[in-house]
Amino acid sequence: MARIPHVALMIETSSVYGRRLLEGITRYLRTHRSWSLFLEQRELDSVPPRWLGTWRGDGIISRWSSPSVVALLREAELAVIDVSDRRPPFGLVRIRNDDRAIGVLAAEHLLERGFRSFAYCGFKGEYWAIDRREAFLETLTRSGFASQVFESPWSGPGAEPWEDEQERIGTWIRSLPKPVGMLTSNDVRGFHVLDACQRFELKVPEEVAVIGVDDDSLLCELCRPSLSSIVPNPEQIGFEAAAALDRLMGGGSVDFEERVIPPLGVTTRISTDVLAVDDEHFASSVRFIRENACHGLTVEEVLERVPLSRSTLERRFRQFLGRSPQAEIRAVQLRRARQLLAETDHAMSRIAELVGFDHAEYFNVAFKREFGLTPGQFRQQAQGDRRSRGTSPSARGEAEA
């Protein structure tokens, strides 16, 4: 009888992110050899566990990245997979979020809503937050816009008392040119920003539109108004971490030092449900496209709804969105396709039909041109999210069309 590997999971269960990582690991184990598991449930980067230095198991999947724990992990004569993201890589095989892709997606989400003033509110010194911030700012710069930045420590000696921190955040937001589209480094920071807006009587989303990261549905719905959020894919990170650890424990190797997993998309809630453009006819045409693009909509049908010539409509779309009306129709169709691929088991031909493509072959070409993956490849990456949670297509709330 084959020996069962002994594996320690150093992953916090107190956060929704940690629990989703564990769901991905569980999904892997359902279809592969069993492990004997020990779950270390303490908070991230707390005092190193006494057992770690003398652990006689076969492997560890770790979210801890404090220097003392890292030293023990690097010295351990066993297989280790790092799924942390608070500090730069430290020589172990690492699998984490594509935080740059998250920053790009946030910028695109706010640009699509017509914002011309932008801001970022985050936590200082966090490795994952730095990547999100830099990609957000770079994407805006390429589009011709700058962004204001506010950062403060998440925890530790430099963190201010809650009331003082909220006063500083609110004063900063009040000073920004309005309307402003804002990325917060995660949903926790989004909660802080929305609370500050409420205290300072700033209208959300009309004056301040806010998007967070993590799609923690409980926290997002606890916010007032509810918080839009980028959906990462920790289940896939957990699944791939388990697969890599299994290979290492079996005497094999992995062909990467670090792998990043892209986000799944955006869940749009009230905090960004706005079009920040002072042009009634343009705003009306965008709403019409976003409501009808997946029904085979044409630019001619859009022109029937607004008193604008085709050249004027084209000019305003390029002015406010940086693309043509036809490109906006295609973008809406492909975002909806991405959602259906992640959340349903529909055949590719059926998805092509549902999002308004006449031919599945052209749908495949357009999808790969936009996202760099075939629809099948994207589904393979994304399907773990729905299966590990056991959710239905509507379980996350109203995702972006």
C-alpha cells in the first residue's frame, strides 16, 4: 500500500481569500491521491509555530511570509509551495494573483464609465498592492490621464486609530476633482473609502465611484452603497499549488519559479454603476449598447435611438471611451462571453449565440484576439471557481455585462 503524504497547510481560514485557496486544494484532492492534512489556522505572519522547525512531513503550502517563517521554510528539507503575496519572492516556488492584471482591469472598468479624474487608495508597503497600484497608474497614463494616490499602513506601529484614519481619507477624497473613479487596493480599503464618503456626505457613485478587489460578497454588500469588486481566482491558485506540491513530493519538478493567475472579471455593484459623462446622447447610446449588445445589435440600430450622425457618434465614442461604437458592442459581447464561460457549462456554439455572434468560429477568433486565450483555455482556468464553490450562474450577484 502506497504511503500517504503528510502535508501542512499554513493558510488562514479567517479570510474569504484563504478559504477559497483551501477550496481549490480540496478540488485537486477530489480527483488525485489522498493526503494526510494538518491545517495551521492562525493569522498570517503571527508568531512562527513551534512545530515548523521540526516538521517531519512531506510538504507545505504556505501563505506566511514573515522573515522568521521564510527562513524556516527555506531550510526545510521538504517540498514547499508559496502562495503568499505580501512580500517579494524569496526563492520558493510561488503561485499568486496576477496583481498587474487586476490593476489594468480596474482602470479599464472606470475608463469605460467615462471618468476623466482618477484616484487610488491603498495600503503602504504591501507587495500585492504595489503591483495593483502601478498597473492602474500605467494604464491611465497610456490613456492620457493621471491619478491621485493615498496610502497608509494596513497594520503595525504606523497605523493610525480608526477615527483619525477615516478623517484623513475623507479629507483627501473631498479635495479630489469630481466626479472621480477610484481603485482601492482591496475590499477592506473599499469599505474604508465608502465609510469616509458617507461621513463627508459625498455621493457614491455620482461624485465618487469606487471599485475594490477580492469580491468578498459579504463585505461588499455590507458597504453602503454596495461595492463593485474585481474577482480574483484563488481557487485556481489553490488547485495549481496542490498540483505542483504533489509533483514535488513525488520526486518530480515544476517548470516555473513563479506563476500568476489572472482575475476572472468584475462584479459590478452600485458603487460604480454610473456613466460619468456630461453628454446625454452619448450616455444614452452607451446604455443602449450595454443593454442590447448581446442581441445582435448594430451601429445602425444605435443611431436610430439618438439624434446624432454616424460621424458624430464615432467621434464622441473615441473621445470618451477611446474606441468606436462597433468596438464597444464587441467589448460588451466578449465580457458577457467571459462570464458565461466561467459560470456555465454551455457549449461554445451556444455561448457564441447568446452573446450575439452568428458564427462560433469568428467568436473564437475575436475572443482570443481580445484576451490572449481561446474560449476553451479561459474556461479551463476559470471553471474551478464555480465548481469548488458549488455556485449557480447567478450566485455572485449581477456581474458586469
